[in-house]
Amino acid sequence: MTEELKQNSAIFSKTWYEDNTKSYAANHEITSNQTCDVAIIGGGLAGLCLLQNLIKEGVDALLLEANEIGKSASGRNGGFCTPGWALSPEGIESLVGFKLANELNQFSKDGYNWMVNRICSENYRSIDTKKGVLSVSCSGSPVNEYPESLRLIQKDELRTLLKSDRYTFGVFSEEGYQFNPLNFLNCLQKEIVELGGRIFTNSKVVSMDYLKDLSILKVNNSNFSVSAKRIVFATGGYGGRETSPVSKSILPIQTYIAVTSPLTMEQKKIINCNWAIYDTRRAGNYYRILPDNRLLWGHSITALGTKNTDKIKKNALKDIASIFPELLEETAPGKNLKIDYAWSGNMAYASHMMPYVGQVKPNVYSLVGFGGHGMNTAPAAANILGDWLTGSSDKLKIFEKIPYAWNWGMIGPLGAETKYLYLKLMDRFSELIS
């Protein structure tokens, strides 16, 4: 892709995070042939976590990233971290049974705790961590009882926090955080480099030769090669034909985020809440107030092409108006709400919404499919794969019980797009009958 096309593409457009993140320039492009025991392809959260795990155990590992660290979904998401998986607990139980579902649930908590230990530490102070997550419902009624860790917020109280007629009740949990995900990746990189880790950015794998006990990766127009005994694909939704062993199991889905101009004092009263917020609709929104009083608004997905930035901005304003119409009313000349940032990111989904973690052929492993809930599950799976590669744990066998997920090939994107539109219709119907 040319630089001009990149500048006009929402996948490469500048994010609010990039303008509010301390750069970390310790990594560089590959400039010589390399050898290693484990080569990790993909510099998102999963790949970085795996690299750190292996280096700590004394494994000779390196990481290759085709772009810069954080330019993909791991550094362009909403910045939420909570326990759980993208698939509901009931869905996981239906997929693998009660016993394995409980073990997977514990994995998600382990990943969440791994994240919490970092985002609440002094070394990660720059990521602007805030605790607390609020889920809000647009239809239905609350259940009779909630666990002690959750607090029911009835409609009248909820309206003091969020001035919207769309919400019927909310549930607050202290088990959840918001933060700057790009800054998080930079802090994690710093940890890895201080351990002696090799991270090569702007180093795209263009071809691979699988030999009996060794794989040869050609990088950057085959100018350099990496010889590795084992390979791990951690490419998320950005893998191309060079990652064909796992490409048939995932579907890249485009997600969209917009960031508004700073809210005025009057506008801030409409969203009088600094928690991370998401609604429980099948095709809902997630949003939060950023440190400079801007509103970050996550909305919609596509599987057939990517919306341009103008379309993202237009859709975001329409979406915000449907929930908070007062935000779009001009409170003073020149103070009407605008969208200052708009971007998209590719997330990797399997059709059953669970990750694909394990061996795909001898000495070749996959670590993908964390779309929708990756900030805790990617570290959980990466650490389990790392423990398997070093022989310290056999927990990876749990992931092998998750059925292989075909992405439906050519008709996969059409099916995903159709399903999303169906979910939006179901959401609307649920609100109408409530």
C-alpha cells in the first residue's frame, strides 16, 4: 500500500492514542540475518506477552512486526480490560462442556490479573488507568439478585450519571479498567528490551520455507532471513497469505472508533461518569471519557471493506445522537460537538468467537482470534503457549478441545456482515417491545 493510500485509510489513520503517547523507539528494522529457537510473527499484545514469557525462561526468541508496535488492533482498541471471553459463558459451555468452560473461565481471570498487576504498577503510570466498568441496558429488567462484586443501578440513579432515555438500568463492576492501550504496549516493550529481547519493527515476513527441523523466514523483499526451530503466528486480523496455516480459521472484522472534541462543562453533565461504559445490546456501543475530556466512542463493525474516516465520523455523530441527543445541541456558538479523530482496526474472529491457540503443523503454532475481548485473553493464552513451549505446563491441551473454526472462505465476510445487521434488528425489536 502506498503512503498516500495509507493516509486516506481508516486502518492507518492517526489515533488519539498516538497524539497522547510517549514514543518508544528502542526497536528497529531488521538489518541482518538472524537465528533463534522461536520466531514470533506479529507485534500485538499476544506476541509481546509470548516474547516476554519465553525470554524470562531463557528461550532464544525474537519478534517480527510488519509495521510499528501498536499500529494494529492491540494499540487501536477502546482500552477496556475485564475478565471473560468474547463468547458468553453459556456459549463456551455449549462448545466444550462444563468442566472445560470452568477452566477457560479461570484462564480469562489469570489474564486479567496479569494485566492488573501491570496497569496498576508504577512502571505503567503513563497509561492513565481508571478502575470501574458500567454495563447499561437498553431493554428488559434487572434480575432479582447480583453477586456482591456487582452493584445494580436503577434508572433514576443511572440518569444522574448518563442523561439518556435509552437506558433502563445499569450494573457496575469494580472488576474492570480503562487505559491507553498504545502506551501499555510501549511500557511492555520497555520491559522486554530491558530483558534483552529482540523486537524488529517494519520487518514483514514475505515467504517461508518449512524444512524438517528448521524454518527459514524471508523478510522485507527477501533481503534478510530468520532461521527458527519454531514459529508462532500472532498476527490477529492482519495476517496475509504468508500466514496461510491459520488464515482459514479466522475472519478479519473491521471495528470503528471516533473521538470527539473536548466536552464543555454543560456537555460533561450529560455523561457525568468516568467509568468505562458499554451497553448490553447484541450490536452495542462502548465509550469512555478520556483524560482531556474528549468522548471516545466505539461503534459498529464491517466485514466487507472498510469505511473511510469521513463515514466513520458521520456514523459516530449519528450514533451518539441516538443515545445522547443533548450532546449534539449547540450549547454556545462554536461549542457544538465535533469528531476530531476517527479510525478503524482489524480484529481476528473465529466463527465461534474463541481463539485458535495451538499447533497447526510440526513446530508451527497459532496465537490468534482474540477479537472483542483481547486485553485479558491474549496475555492468558500467550502465557499458556509459552509455558507449553518451555515444557512447564500442559494447559495448552485445553485450547486443543476448542473445535476448529472454518471462516467460510469467500462467503465468510458476507455472512459476518449479514449476522451483524440481523443483530442490530434484534436489538431494535427488543427495545420496541420493552
